[in-house]
Amino acid sequence: MSLFLDAIKARAWKEKWPLVTETELKATGPWTLKPYQYHNQTFWPWTTGIEMLARSRFEQHRQCDILLSKLASEEHPHIHTFYEWINPVTDHPDGSFPFRTGISAVRMALADIIKKAKRKSTSSSSLARTTKRSRKQTKS
């Protein structure tokens, strides 16, 4: 699975965005899409949420941080997560709003990341207490 995630990053992450297609589509279905419109080389928050969830499961926290930064819109006044898709050139959100699929996917990923962090913190605290008790017993 980790190789699969590496392939996604290598093929779909362009400059600052993970996009839904590797290259610009030259021809599309009955609706002719311009470059950076809908399915034609755009950023979709919901697929990014799913990717964050997968990366979290494989301990790829740096990549999760990068993706979350894109969803939080870095220094922009709008929040990308609430939109269906984003034009990566103009940074303009578009499509359905609020796009509940995107919101839900990102929420699931964040809940998983937070749960793992709490579990790790609890196990670290438990280990520290056990180590402290062992030292006390050794001194006695």
C-alpha cells in the first residue's frame, strides 16, 4: 500500500496540489471541460481526505501535514474543504457548496489522526510511568 501512495504522490501531486488527473484531458464526455475545470486537472478535497486517511494509517505524517495545509487553504479567507473542487491555478473554489462528501472525508481522516495521536500519547505516558516505577524499585 505504501508503494501505491508513493505512486499517487509521484503521478498526481503537481506543484502545490494533489490533482484528480495526471495530465490535462484533451477530450472529455458530452461536457467539454476546459483545463482546470471539474475533472480536468483540479484539486478535489474529498479525495485528498481519503488520501490523508490512508497516509495516516501508514505513518506518513509529513504528507498528511502537507495535504491538510492545502485543505485549510493556507493563508486564504475561504476553507477549501467545503467546496467540491478547486482550480489549482487560480485557487478559486467551485462546484457544490457545502460539499458534504469533502467535509466528511476530511473529518474521518482528522478523527483517525487524532485518535492515533491520543493512543500514542497514552502509551508514551504509560511507558514513562512504568519506567519511573522500575527506577524506584531498582533504587530500593
